[in-house]
Amino acid sequence: MTRTPDGLRALAKEKPIDPASVERYLASKFGISLEPVRRAMANLAAAMPAHELAAQAYALYEKFRPNIPAGVGGWGAAGVLDLDAIERLAKK
């Protein structure tokens, strides 16, 4: 990520990504589930101080990331995201 005059931005190939393109991508992947996913993630993020979230981000992801079917690999492989698992982490 990088700081821009418009705020924090994710990077792709060292260039800031347009937030609208990120929103379109997420909407295409999550469809009508995007808002419940966003709420679950926001609840998890709000459940701990920012420094703790930063330190534990990947370990948390490992606890709720979707299982990918055998024989399928790589980022972007379709899986099922368990929102209940995210909510349970937020309540710990």
C-alpha cells in the first residue's frame, strides 16, 4: 500500500490501484454477499487494536480462508468463505 493525496491505496506492480476498480472486482467475486462480508471483516478489524491486527493479519486469514477443492490451485480459485468463522474470531 501507499499513501496518496487521496488517502491509502493498494498497489499493483508498484502503482496505486483505483478504488473503484477494487470495488468492481470485489463485487464481481462476492456478488450479493459483499456487504455481509464487508461487515464481518469490519467487525473483526474493530475487535482489536490496529497494531495487533497488523501483527496478526495473516494468521487470522489462515483461520478463515476458504478451502480450495483438491486439484485447484493459485490465487483466485473459487472457494466458500465462512462468515461465521470470521465472526467467531471477532468475539475472541
